[in-house]
Amino acid sequence: MTPPSHWDFPVELCCRPMAFVTLTGLDVVYNAVHRAVWDAFCANRRADRVPISFKVLPGDHEYPKCRTKRTSYEWYIPKGILKTGWMNKHLNLVPALVVVFYELDWDEPQWKEKQLECATRVEIVRQSLQGRNTKVAVVLIQKKTPLPPGEDVIASERAAALCNACDLSGKSLFVLPHTDHLVGYIIRLENAFYEHAQTYYYTEIRRVKSHKEFLNKTTHQLLFVRHQFKIAFFSELKQDTQNALKIPVSWIFSLSYAGFDLSDPEKEKMGILSLQLKEKNVLHSELIITLLSNAVAQFKKYKCPRMKSHLMVQMGEEYYYAKDYAKALKLLDYVMCDYRSEGWWTLLTSILTTALKCSYLMAQLKDYITYSLELLGRASTLKEDQKSRIEKNLIKVLMNESPDPEPDCDTAAVKASQKLWADRVSLAGSNIFTIEVQDFIPFVQCKAKFLAPSFHVDVPVQFDVYLRADCPHPIRFSKLCISFNNQDYNQYCVVEEAYQKSDILEQSPQGTMCLVPGKTRKFSFKFVAKTEDVGKKIEITSVDLILGSESGRCVILNWRGGGGDASSSQEALQAARSFKRRPKLPDNEVHWDTLTIQASTMIISRVPNISVQLRHEPPALTNEMYCLIVTVQSHEETVAKDVKLTAGLKPGQDANLTQKTQVTLHGTDACDDSFPALLPDIPVGDLQPGEKLEKPIYIRCGTVGARMFLFYISYLINTVVEGKEILCRCHRDETVTIDTVFPFDVAVKFVSTKLEHLDRVFADIPFLLMTDILSASPWPLTIVTSKLQLSASMTPVDQLESYVENVVLQTGESASECFCLRCPPVTNASGVATGCYIISWKRSSPVESVPVVNTVITLPHVIVESIPLHVNADLPSFGRVRESLPVRYHLQNKTNLVQDVEVSVEPSDAFMFSGLKQIRLRILPGSQQEMLYNFYPLMAGYQQLPSLHVNLMRFPNFTNQLLRRFIPTHIFVKPQGRQADDNSVAAA
């Protein structure tokens, strides 16, 4: 039977003293608002809220009557130190504060009646507390949120009137708005209530202290103690713990004066024996575990992991002392990983020692073996003799025998465990235990290492497994086996040695599986990879080292990957940072710290014995069929079978390049966008030893820029590896980056018939389109022909012919053409499409089959304007001094209106002229008028002609500046020559 907790102390002594406050006027059953207020006071109280004990009571509740206070203790004889119900009375019956709740808003229409009712309720409470110093406060529950103090004049006036009616100070009247922030208001109320309660308990302390005046120290010692206790208790209710502790010290001394002789040896001895007898029935571990559990929760909450782990270790030890070994083991096992990861080896050893005792006392085979393996390892700080004892016990367990008891264990528990161990030996259950060692630090270390990060398929895969033991004595293992991600290789990587189970600790010089402490043992393996694993990674998934045999018990130490345990990564990091000089070892030994784990390797294809050459003439030109010749030659000793070629744009580049690149085997015809960018697995056939093969590849690049092209040759060949014939697929790839450039630049411009630049043209007025082809190719280009395709809005003035047929352009050379065009009137003011200029060209090459490339140049739009009058002039190309120069001007009306035209000619110093100097004409719609002049040159050279001025009455914006675009303003005049000279020139 479990003894009662806390030694049957009364409830008053076991609870925390808190100020007692009663709430009246709340109907928590039928009124939802009142219920919400009560829940906010009492539900989910956090530790940071003030320590108050609340209770809801009716307004007319009868509180304990206050007895008449004594004015003298002269004849008073106390029956004891304290009445038994006094503490409960002040904890649960006599409040420090009574709060009257009343629903009343400041704008209440029936204010007078409500004020009177509230004052009556307060008076009833005071009557029930008659004679006590309990404080009284009023809380008005209101529906609206109050205005800030001073802003609501009516509220201030009514609050003063209510305080006067209830005989309350302003600090005892509170307002509680029932809004969304109810909890916040409640917390503020609590703080105010707490201050009132503090005042009450301070008054009670002063009242009790005043009684000392009536006491006699000779006859009233018990009353002195009583009063000291009451002061201490009121101080606790006031939360003044420091003062409360001082007072009990003084009343303990008062006890000795009151006749309780605490120094009597006999009585003291009897008291101690009684306490010890009582103590035997107390389960200290349960109390300690509960306290530790609370402490763990506290440190977990505030994120103190090391303190939490430390306390969990103490809890585990308490469970061990309480003989609850299962819970002890669970807790200790939980915290071990923290101490392992942080390297607290002494602490880890202590925990493991306790855990080993628990596993022994419960006869838990796997746990016992696991903890023994770690206590024998390098992380254990046990002495050698202790490790030797544990190792011998481990061997006994593996031989299906009972181990010797662990030291310092409970005798009764040891006897019970020996029976359990005997049952384990007699039961024919599962005797094979697999222990994954990556989460702890066993006494055997393992590192597996492939000799290279990759192996060709025609070369045996080789790797080594290194083992090292840290136990006190040499130990023999029965089997070592390695597992791979491809299980077909497992059969080639097994080392097995049979021995008698009694020889497990015997060192055999011939034994391949015997590990000597402190010595590194290497096991080498090799196997031939499968051809289907080319391009794949071979990984060591686990290393299994088997201790024991099937006839006894068998323990499989399992390392994930290529080895390593919970401390390996940290040790490897420390070794890499260490500059400590290592001693020289014999050739067949290595330093363990210098070994690294290499748990994977890549199987790559056989080294090809063929050569691949690429012949071409970079750079490529846009849209041409660029020829690249691939030459493949076999240097194999046997026939290379099933040779295939993959050629084209290397994958993984910009998607736009893929869309604008086409590859084909036939270069006679230009390919379009439907052709692929990569030609895979082009069959080539077989290649005999030394045979050479050429394959032309044609590439079309639609945009400029650099492209990377791949040429991948694969073939099959038979080879022999480790006496085994395998069929290998070999491959060689070559990549080349080819730049693509524009073959030429084309410049287009519009000029007038006077070869002046035009930013716009005039309807029905001829103008010139000039094109200029500038070669940008590093190789000669042949312009096969050119063609001008006009839009419907453009018409040629004369026949459109190509003037650049079969022209060969070297780098930097250019070829130009000129076309005379006319544009009829249009309504589109934004611009008129001109058409396209098509250039047919190819790279100059002796190969006639190179296809011609057609490059289409879209001509720019041109703005077309209409003019009311067009003027053109007929005159010779040159003049001669003092010889007549006939000039004829044609004025054409381009409108649907009759034009009134004023024409005048402004003289020039270089000419005399005959003809109408000023005239006014009328030109009908669509018709023209001619004017004839004879100019007589006076000076030689490039001379300005007399200026023709035209003024249109209907179109004042028609300026002479516009007129000069159509007629010449200057002419070259030759000097006057002699006749003899002319005859001699003619004769010549």
C-alpha cells in the first residue's frame, strides 16, 4: 500500500497562500456577460498574473463573525499555539476584499434609482462584514467603452455622486466595459484588487502587532508564538516571503522559552528515530523524479538543452535506484546521443555503465551487447581491467553463457537477473543480433575505400576495407561481407573463417579475421563490373562484421555506407586540422587518421582507341549550308562493330539556338526549319583495324552567335578482363564551337533624282532607291543575283534588273544598285511599305554543288506626301562660256483645281538670259505649262543658274525651298575654247 503523500499534512500547509477576494453581484449561471467576466478571472491563469484566489458569493453572504477583541490577557489561558481552523478561515472564508459588480452605464436614464440600488447592495455587504477590516470596491459593468478621463463631464459628476452615496473613495470605484478587450480590462482590475488586498493584510499585521502591549513574556509565551505565526502567515498572503521567513526563526526560539526543551538528548534521539521510522515508508525516488520531471519541462521550455540532459540523467539514476530499470534505460539511452555528439566521454562512460547494469539486471541481450561494445571502445574512459572484465562477459554472452554480475548492483536484483539469464541460455530463440553502429562508438572501427573515384569497365574494380579494434585483448571475427547497391557484386566481397567458439579470444597468427588492439587490418577485394553498369555509380551500402557463430550467439556489426560511427566525422575533422607529426610506420601499415572513406565509384566506358578529326572553314555564315567533314579512324586491334555517329548541336544550350539550327547529311538542297538540330545514331557500319572513314555534315545556322556542336562516335568491341570476355561499348566525343556571322551588311536609302537624301517622297514624283551590299565575310562571296520585289503601292519607272549578277566580293568590298521608283497618291499618312530586296549568294567555292542562299531584306517604309505643283527642267548637262544654253521648265498641276501661278526668274551674275522674267499663268487640273529660256553663260566653272520662283495663290505653303528639290540650281560651264584646239582634239 502506498503511504499518503506529504506525510498527511493539512491542505492549508500544502497550498500556496494567496490573497482571498470575493466577487458579488455576478450571475454566472444565467447571465452570459457575467459568465464571461468570471471566466476571464479564473480560466487559464498564467504564472505572470497576480496571486489572488477568487470566489463568487451572493451579495448577502454571511461571513464569519468577528469576536470582540480582548483588552487584557491577564486571566487568559490558551489551549495551544493556534486554532486549527484559523489558516483555512483566512485562506477561504474571510476575504481581504469584497467586490460588488453592478450593471450601470453613465447615460442611464433612471440614474437616481440605479444609484440608490447600488448603494443598498454595498451597505448589505458592509453589514455582513461588520467588525472586520475587509475592503469593499464597486465595479460598474458597462456596454460602451468609456472616454479618456476628463473628456466625459457627465461621467465624472455621476462617479463622484456614486462614491458619495456608497461611502467609497474614488480608488474603490472601477468601470469594466464588456468589449473585445475584456481580458485586458480584467488584468488591470486584478492589479487594482491586489493593491487593496495588500493594504488589508498590512492592516491585519499591524493589528496583531498591537496585541504585544497586553502580553507578559513570563506567562504568555504561547501567545507570543501565536502572534508571530499570524504575522508570518499574513506576510505570506501579502507575498512578503522574506519577512515571513524571518518571523518563524524568532518564534522557533520562542518555543524553547515556552517549555519545549529541544536540547534534551533523550527526546532528540527519540524524535530522530521516529522520523527515521516514518522516512522508511517514504518513496524518495518518486518525489525526486516528480521534481526532476518538472525541472526538465522548465528547462525544455526555456531552451536549455544541456541542463535538460543533465536532469534526465539524474532521473534515469533515480529510476535505477527505484529498481525501475526499463524507464531508467529509456531515459539514459535518450540522452546518450547528446553526450556522444559533443564529446563528453567521461559523462558518456558513466551513463553507459549505469545502462549496462540496467540491461544486465533485466537480461536484455541486445542492449547488454550494445553497451558492452561501446564501453570497450575508444570513447570509454574505463580502466583496462574494467574493460577486460566487460570483454570477457561479452564473450560469455556470445558463447551462450551467463555473464558475471556487474559490480555494485542490488543483491536481490542480481539473483533475479541470474535466473533470467539462465532462462535466456535454455531458450532456443533467435541468437542473431544485428547492431547498427552509426549511432554509437563501438570498439571496432571500419573504413571502406575504393582505390579510384572511377573505373573503366574493362579494368577490375578494386577497394580495401580497413578494420581496427580498441578492446584490451585480440578478438577473432567469423565473417566480413560487403553489400552494394547492385547486389550481384556481394558474392565477390566476402571473407569467412571458421573457428571453435572457445578460440574467440585466442590470437592466431594464421587467422585472417583476428584483430589485434591498436593495429590496422586491411582486406582487399576486386571484381569485374557489368557492362550494363557503365555510366552508373557503384555504392557500398553496408559493411557487416560478424562476431560469434551460429552455434552460440551471433552479433552482426553493421556500418552504413563505407563505415564510420558517431564520432568518425569529428575525428576526421580534427585530424585534418592537426599539424602533429606522425611517426613513420612500416610499409604494410598505415595511420588510421589518414584513411578516408570512399564509399562509391563510377563505372565508365572503356577508353576508345579511335581518332576523330573535324575539318571545316569557320566562321559559318548566316543561313548557309556550312560543311563540316568528320574523319574517323580505327586504331583497334580487332573489328569495331556497329559504329554510330551522333552529330549536331550539343544539348543543354539556349532553346532559341535549337530552333534556329538545322543539321543534315545532304548539302545539295537547303534545309528548312523542320530539320532537327541533332542527328542521333547515324549508322556507319563496321571499321576494320586502321580503316578511315569520312562523313560530311551540313549545318544551317539561322542566327549569329557562338554554338557548340557535338560529334559522338560509339562502337562495340570484344575484350578480355580477368580471363572473362566482355562486349564493351566504347565512345569518343569531340566538341567544337563555331561562330556564325552575317555574310554582309545591306544599307538602303531613298534619294531624289538630284541624289539628295529624302526623308519622304512625293506622290507620282520619281525618286531613287539605292542599295549597298558590304561584305562582312572573311571568305569571298559570290552574289549570284539580286531581285527587288515591290509592294502594291510602289511602281518602277523603268525595267527592274540586277546590276550585281555574279559579282565576287572580298572582305570589306561592296556592290551597289539603284532603282527609279514612283509612288501613286495614298491616304495612309503613317508610311507606305516599299517591298523586299532579295540577295541570292553563296560562299565562293570550287564545289559547284554548294546551294545558293536567298537572303530577304525587308525595305523600310516611306512617308508619301502630295504636292500641288510639280516642276522639272530640261537642260544640257553642261554649258560653254558665251554660247546659248536653252532651258525648258515644265509646270504640272497635280490637283483637281485650276491653279493661278505667278512665275518669276531672278537673275544671276554668271548668266544673261532671255525669256519672260515675270508672268502669271493659269494651269488647268492635270495639265502642264512649258516655259522656255535662253541662258547665256558669262563665266566658267560651277555656276548658279538664274533662280526660278513660283508662287501659288491657292497654296501659300508651297515654298521655293521645296521647288529646288525638283530643278537644278547649278550647272558646270566650260571655258570658251579655240577652234584649232577643237579640231586637233577631234583629229586625235
